[in-house]
Amino acid sequence: MRIKINNFGTIAEADVSVGGLTVITGENDTGKSTVGKILFSMVKAISRYQEDLEEDKEDRITSIVEKIYFNLRRRINIAATPEIRELFNPRKFYASLKIDISKTLAERESYLYNLIEEGLLPELMADSVLSDIRKIRDIMLEPDDELSAINRALRKAFYSEFRGEIIQKGNQNPVKASLEVVDGVSQLIDIKWTKDGISQFDYTDGLGYVDATYVDSPSIMQFHNLVRFAKTLFDSNGESGRLTVPLHVKDLSIKLSDSVYNLFVHSDIFDDGSFLKESLRISNKINATFCGEVVYDIEKNDFFLEKQGYKVTSGNIASGIKSLGILDMLVKCGAAVDNSLLIIDEPEVNLHPKWQVFYAEIICELVSMGVDIIITTHSPYIIDALKHYSDKIGIENRFYISERFPGEEFTSFVDITDNVAYAINLLASPLKELNQEYLDDF
């Protein structure tokens, strides 16, 4: 599968293969993380569009029911007729519709006719309310518009990750941004943006992933409780007045806490060579590195390092151990499985070079089990180790560098799979220049 990007944020042009291991390197602010966020947004939107369809129906119906309720309340004393609050409470109304549409609407219609007979509800107003009930029936029975729902979910997901900042801001003559996903000869998705938003949306099929996870900082452990009560920008759609976080942050926080529900406690029933057996092996390998295990405590709502009979709270766990612990918990919670996409942004930030090499080895082992992984990195250790282990294990791999050429504001992606030494030399050049300066001074 290939993702083709033009004029998106800082990226002028990129054509990136996704599948197996994909590694993207380059300087800061050259669009390395953009590819991962785009893919995360698309996978999440496509997997959640059914929820979006449901939410859209609920919002439309709730709005109609609220109008009915307030009109009835203005005309009829609800203290004397408490059934109105029971029958036309918007949430209860919708919950009842989900169980039985015909029965729910028939009960409300019958009650309205009783109000007319008792002289409590004028016929003109009753006609208006009954018309609204027919609208509710139509909404509940209308066929789901899959394409519109996916379009709507994609807009929300891209807003959550990019806050609408897609069109190049530094360009004096901004052009359309475009995004295309192709699988072989089949075009799956084609999207174009203008400064006013999405101008073209063509959707043929999904990306083939059951889920995607985006990891960008181990500090998520310390902010877990804050994130737990926040809404996502995907859900709030720009609403103010409540703490909001990007979708990928909330998604990661939930998955890490879900690591308590892992199947490894039943490891004795796994077949040798099975996916779960291999996952357990990798988990044990990670934990052996720092002679402990990072776990989530439901009762205390916090993460702990359990090591040699004592516990260390999340605020006192070393950042490098948190990074490895997050990888372990993603394996345990089932976020790193066949047909899943794992996106990891600059894992080297918190890792000693020795652990960077170990981290790369674990990544390649996960890819060999069927997990597609995208890594963005500045580290020559990570790049060299990923190339070594991916070639050694025999997994599909692609390496790219995002470059800002002299005199240009925006970047292009260059495939360096057959020459990763080019990136390693670039990343090591500051140290070489410093050594040369020492020599010159001497």
C-alpha cells in the first residue's frame, strides 16, 4: 500500500510505502510525523464511522424530542402530568427507540391522542408533534449513508490531529493539498483540500487495518488521569469549555490501562509458535531488560514499576523504562497484533543507545509477527539497528528521509532503503563537525 501526499502541511511531496516496517528520518519540522498522523486519522475514522452514524441519528432525534418536550411543557403543567417527562425525556426516548421503534412511537402517539381527548392539547399543536414523531420514524428507518459517514468521521479525525492546519501556511500562493492511498492498481482513498476544507472526497475501500495506535511520549503515564476525563477533539469537534486532547492521546491512554486485561495469565494453554505465545515471549524479553514490569493499577488509577518486590509510582519511573513499558503494555492489551498499525514517533528521545538498539530489535520481531509499524527517528542507532534486524529477520522494510532542499520552504521524501548510510552520515555529521572543530582548535 502506498500513501501519496502533496502540499500537506510542510510536505510538498511524499510517496511512502506502508506495510511491514516503514522508517522516516529527517530534521525537525520536515513532516516526519505527518505521515503517521494521517494514517492514524484514516484508520480511526474508517473504524469508527459506524459510531458516527449512530451519533448523528441520536443528535437529530434528540433535537426533535427536545423541541416536542419544551412545546408540551409550555402548554401543559408537567407537575400534574409527569408522564410527559417520562415519555419525552430525550435520552430515555432514544434508548427506547433502540429497543423497539414501533412500540416506542405508538406509545407516544397514543398518549398525545389522550391529551387531545382530555382537552389539554390543541389539535393544531398535536398535528405538529405527530408530524415530528413521523420524522423520528423516518430517521430511524433511513438507510445508513456509509460514504457520508466516513467523510464526516475523516473530517473530525483530521481536525483532531491537525486542528485544520493542512494547507501550507508559509506558501504565498497556497495550492490544494491532496492525499491518495493506493493498493497495487486500486485507488482506495482520494482527498483534496482547499483553504475552505475538503473539496473532493473519493472513497472506494478501507486500508485493511483493524486498528491503529500512535505513540509519541511516555509522559502519557503521568497525565493518564487528566486524559481519562478529557474529551477528544474527534468527539468535541471544536467545542470550547472542556478539556480536550487529540484522539491519539486518549486512544493510547485507554489502551495502556486496558493492559490489565491480558491473556498472558493463561499462557499455559497457548500452542507453541502461536501468535500469543510469541507475544508473551516478546513481553518477557522487554521486562527482562530492566528486571521488572510496568503495570496499571485500576484501584489507584496509576502506573507502577514492579521490581524485586517493590513498586515505583509513574512519576518516579525512568523515562526509558516507561518507553519500553509502553511497548510491553501495547503487546499485552492486543494493540500490536496481525493487521494492526503501530506508529511510534521518535522513541530514541528517552532511550540510551544500548536500549535504542534493543528497541529496534523488538520492533522488527513484532513486524515479523504481522504488525505493520511506522517509526520516525533522528537516531543513527535506531536506523542502523532497524535496517540490520529487518534484513536479518527477512521482513519487508522501507526507509525514507524528509529533506528541505536549499532555498525551499517545504520538504520532499526520498527513498533511501538501499542507502541508509546516507541518513546515518547526515545524522552523525554534527559530531564529525564538532570533532573537526576540536582538531582545528588543537
